[in-house]
Amino acid sequence: MAFCTANESSIHDCEAAAHKATSSWFDTVDRNALPPIFPLVPLEPPCSAERLWNALKKVNEVWKQLMPSEDFVNERMHQIVTAKEVFYSQMLVFRVWQLPSPQTGVAKASAQMIHLYSQAIRQINDKLSQDAEVACSDSMILAVMYLYFVSTHPLDLFAKNGAAAPSASRRNTRPDVHQGPLNDLRALRLGGGHVDAGNEHRKGLERMIELRGGVKAIRAPGIAQSYCYGDTTVSSGLLRVPRSDFVPFLDPDYLWNSLAEGRRPDHPLKSMGTAFTEALAHQQTNPSKILTEVSKSLENLVLYSLQADDYVAGKRTAPTLDVMADQRNMIQHRLMSLMHIHDTPESTSPLIRLCHLASLVYSFLCVFPVGHAPFRALVFRIRSVITEAVGRATCPTARQYLVLWALCLTGIVVEPGTGSSTWALTMLDEYLERLEIISWKAFRDAMLGFLWLPITNDQDGIHQTNYPQISYHSDNRHNNFHHFNQQDPTTEMKAWTFSRRGHPLTTLELTTVPTPEVLSLKDDEVLVKVSHASLNLFSSLLAWVVPSFVRTKPSVLETDFSGRIVGVGKSINHVSVGDDVFGVLQGGHHIKQGRGAIAEYVIASRDEVVAKPSNISFAEAAGLGTVGVTGFFMASKSGLKTGDRVFVNGGSGGAGLSVLQAVRELVGPEGTIVTTCSAKNTDLVKTFGADEVIDYTQHADLPTYLKQQYSSKPFDAILDTVGTGQSQAIYNNSPAYLAQGKPYLTIGSPMGDGLTVTNLLKNISNLLQNNAWPRVLGGTPRYWEFVDSSGAGPEVLKRLSAAIADGKHRGQIDQGGKVWAFEDAKKALERLVSRRAQGKVVVKVQEL
């Protein structure tokens, strides 16, 4: 640190050395020459260099959570260690004590901790007794600040899993309530224990900063920011106004400007916050400074929530975590700075106070999810405000919706079995009846108009603690949120099924089967009401080759679907009831459990479904699952980079069009993409990214043509989406037009050459030959791989959804957008097997 008591030139030398370092600050420290901590402290066993080194690494972990980047950590720690100031000893004392030592029992370790703690205070007091410049130096402020934070939670202040829970009599929060989604942003559990223990240190620290001239007078980067962050966190737990102005790590103008970018017209949660305007309309006739500040805080919470939703969804427009951490802290500081309005309630409208209190509950749930959130105190205050004035039946409808929102958040965090719990649930039920809200969708839409983050709040909105999982057959009006029925699936549904192995055109039947029940869902599963399904050649291949005894009978055909969530398991937090989604069933679930997409309902696991972007239809979404994931996965395995040349065999099919787009992202406008298709599809493939098009119908010997045209400018990868016809010959001759060391990747199946045992055996033979035949015995000297998209993992599906939402990936439905009726699924399958489809073959299951 650039301490006030240090020599200025040495400070600058230290900073310059730290900035030049490209690796961790540990590389600049001699572990065997570390200065001792408190030489007179009787440590048992003695504090060896190794134990001191491990303690220093522990300290580094703390700073990595507090500081916004590795550069900050390197610079600060380098200066702290080399300066050998009091803070160096102060940090190491507690970390040495925490390190396990088999020779030290519990009682002796506790006594040792007390001794070390007293020595730390004694050393700090010695420094404080000196002149003001030394007593209020950056080093001393940092030492006392650390002492304060460690005192509030001495055992493990920065535990990743959150602070240890206080005793039951002191507990101020609900351990079962969902908080998030970004729970681990920079030491959020700061001060997570009994703040009373560090109260005296806090008063001393505040006095030191006051004598120094305020927090902005602290010169060393990182200290003021860390103090303000800690002050905001502790103030949040105490429901008080923060003691200082907020000093962010990053430029405040940049933080506010980037926050404003969160609101965009195509955001799936674009309605969030819009209901506040009408609910507070009567306040606008006589606007006050307090109303303006509360409105700003509400808008900030909305904007941050939109960005958090984008980040979780993998959107590229989302800011980095460092930016979001600073934004979150500034928003919470501004929100806590308004606590003074409750000191003089007669001067502020009850409705404004209710907005502020409910927004605090929301912030502790979704924006600033501290482990010591004061939910109990907030519930008490909200109850008092509603009872006082705003809960009257005569108030306008818009205001009643606002009260409903506040009651809903209160119901989520209230302690079960208490008088406040009974009051909250009774009031909630009263408002639901008064506003005639009889469905989960209607309720959720109303909440989205205020502050409601589905990924976090829907779980508690449906699955209240001590209540059963949502049931579509429950008439119990007093099960709070559980009486909402998104839809009421009948006991039977229509589905295209098969019960024996064979070609689907001969085995597939339209039948009636039992509807999956919501109560049967596992914790990581969802129930989807299917809107559309798309057909894949590989699914038909599985229906033909997989033995009947392996499958559940009857089995439903296909894996790709789009639809709407009508039920969720307890651990699902990325989608909610009422969300529009699309997905891909994994092979194991599809085969072993008989699940399929061409049915009115389907159960999918957490990793098989994502939210449907609002800029595509259900039909388009259904056609993007397997081919989209395959395109992304295949392109990622190709090793392509900007400016490369690539050959895509079969560009006009569903998979081919997806591969073209994914490859274009990698090679950029400087790269070259060559593909094959019939003449009538030339314009289509060019709109999806192809530069050069080969009409395969005009080249009976395609490998020879490729030799003639591209031997002088070989490809950096060949991606084959066909796998039939001339595919094997293209690979066998690839050394003539595929650069050495570059891959030949294929996803093709034998369906195009006819579904026969002969063709299947031929393809198995090709696979073995291409993978295992030694080059010295005539094997092709180019890497060959069959790309199985089932190994892509859930992250690829999330990336696909984000790319679609950003307009960077789209699908193509066969025959200019023709969608087949559910009853004509067999005819659609005939179209698929013909290999004449120009895009995806899609079936509409039902209207949503």
C-alpha cells in the first residue's frame, strides 16, 4: 500500500515494480525470508516459514475476493509485504490461527487466538498513540478496518458458501429462501456474523476516517473502496444509513452509463418496473425529492436485474462481473441511503415507504443477497406500513397491485409459523381474490410489472416452504401460491409412438398415452406443453437400430421441441412456469425413458431446455435444437480462426445452415466458406454465410473437382453434414485439398443411401477404417472424427440461445416455412427421409 508513513520514492518504486509484474505477486516474495509476526507471541507450535507462507496465501484469497482484478491484488499485496507495516502482521495473525495444526488442541488454539487478538490490538494502539499523521495513515485505517471485519465474523469471514448462521435465537434471515443469481460477487458475506462484537472497532474506524478528512482523502487505491463496500454491507445488515459516501473501484460515470444499457426493447423482461409509474401516479401531482430518489433506486434495481438475467442467460451484451459487482454495491448504497425516510414517517407517504421497504427485500433476494439479510425487521416494518394506510380496500387498483407485490415478497421471507406469517398469507389471499387473480401466469405477469426476477423469485413464488409442490389438481385456496394452475393437463395425451424396432414409417402410430404428472417431476426436471417439434434423421436411425428390449415401450419419437413450462422441479431456477422454451432431449432420456417431442407434453431435465428468445417463433425454435447445438459444437472442434478457408459438404440442410453460421463467426469476413448444394439452393446458402457454392448435381466425381479447384489453396477444415453419397470418397482424397494436420469432421448418417442393413454395415466399416486404419497400410493421412453432439454439454445450448437472441443465428424451415399438422407427422417424416428438405421439417403439435 502507498502508506502515508512510507517514503514517497519507495512507494513509486513499489508501484512500478508491481505494474511491471506479469505474474502473481507471490513470485516477488522470498518465502524463506518473510518477516516474522509479533516476535514475542508464544505460538505453539512455533510459526514456521511454511506456516507463515500458507497464512499469506490465505490472505491473498481474501484480497482476490475484495479487489476487482488480479492487477489490484498484485499491486496492493506487493506493497504490503515489502513495507512490513502493521497491517501485514494484523492480517497474518488471524490466518495463522486458522491454519490446522495437529499438535494444538481446541482449548490451546482458542487461548492462542485470544492472545494473538490482544497483541494485534496492542500493536494498533501503540501506533494510534503517535501523531495524527501516523495514527490515521492508510496503513492504520486498513489495519483497523480488517480488525473490524474479522471481529464481526472471526472464524471465516470470506467463506465461499456464506457466513456461518448465528444461533437460532439471533437468526434474522430465512436459510431456505432462494437468493441470487450472482451470490459470489466479491466477498458478499462480509460482516456476516454478529456485528455487535466489532462495534467498538467500527466506531474507532469511523473516527479515524473522520479525522483523516473523509473516505475520499484516503490515498492508497483499494482502501477507500473496500471500506465503502464493507460499510454498505454492514449498514444493510443493520438497516441504517451508510456512514460514508460510496467510492467505487471503477469510474462511476462508466458504471451508471453501462447500467442504463440494460434496458432494451427486445429483452424478455422488458415490462419489469413499468407498473410503478401507474401505482405512484397520485404522488406525481406533488413530487418530492424523496419520491425522485426512491424512483431512481427502483429504476436502478430494474436495470441491474435485466443485466443479471442477461448474464445468466449468457448474453454477450451483459457486462463483466467486475462491473456488475461495482454497480450492485452502488445501487445498494443508494438504497440504504434512503433509510432516513423511516425515521420521520409522518413526512413521507406510506406508499413511498412501502416501495422502499419492499425494494429492499427484493434487493436482498436478487441484487445484494447477503447472508445476514434483516428479513425479520423488514417484515415488521412492511406490516406496520400496510396496516397504517396503504392496505385499504378503497385504494386504486394500480396501488392494490403494488401492495400485492409487497405482500408477495413479504410472504417469501417471513418466518413460517409466526404471527407475521399468518398475517402475510391472509392478506395475500385477500388481495388475490380482490384483484381476481386466478392463475399463476396472471399473478406472475403482475409481479413482473414491478420487481420480480424469475430465475430467483419463481421458485419461492410456487414452492413456498412448508407447502407441497405445485399441484394441478389442488383446490386448496389457502396453500398460498400453490393454488395457481398454469394449465390443467388431462390424464391422457396424444403422441406419435412406436413399440418395436424398425423404420419409423412402418412402426410409428398416433396413440393416446398417460400425461406426465407434475408431482412425478424430479428436482431437476420440468414439464413442457409442446407447441412444435422438428424431425431429425438420427432419431429415425435410433428408432430403427436400437433393440426393443433397451427402450421403454411405447416410445415417443424425436428429440427437438418448443413449448411452454407448466411445471418445475424444486431445484430448477433458470426457467419458470409460464416461460416459453425450446430444447433437445438427450439420448439416454429419449431411449431409456421413452420420452419424445412429438407429443402434447414432455418431461425434460435441467440441461435439456432453455428460454426461447422472443425474436423467434415456436416453429423456428423447434427447428434449432439439435442442428444449432451440432453447428456450434462442430465448429468449436474444427480449430478454425479468422481468415481460414473451410469446405462444408451439404450446406442447405438444417445442420448445414447452422454449421455455415457457426463457421462464419469463427473465420470472420476475411475467411472463405465453400459449400455444396443443388442450384436452386444457391441463394439460400449464401444468405447463411457461404462464399462459394458447388452444385453437386453437376459433379458426379466431386473429389476430382475439389482437387482441380482447391489443391493450390487447401482448406483448413472440412465439415461434412451429409455422411452419404460421395462423403467417403471426399475423405479418402482429402490430402489433395485439405491442409496437413487439419481435421475432417462429419455428422452424417446412412439414412440418405437408404435404411438397410447393407448401408448400415458399410457406414460402420467406414467409421472403423477412418478411425483405426494405420496410415502405413493405406489409411488416409488426415484426422477424421464423427462429431456426436450429445457430448456438447448444456453450455452450448445456452450459447445457441444467446446467439439467437442477439440475431447472430437463425434457422430455416423447409419449403419456405411450411409447418406440418400433428396428424401428418408421417408425411413430414417422408419428406425428411427423401433428403430434399431445404431446412428443418417442423410439425405443429398444438396451439399455445
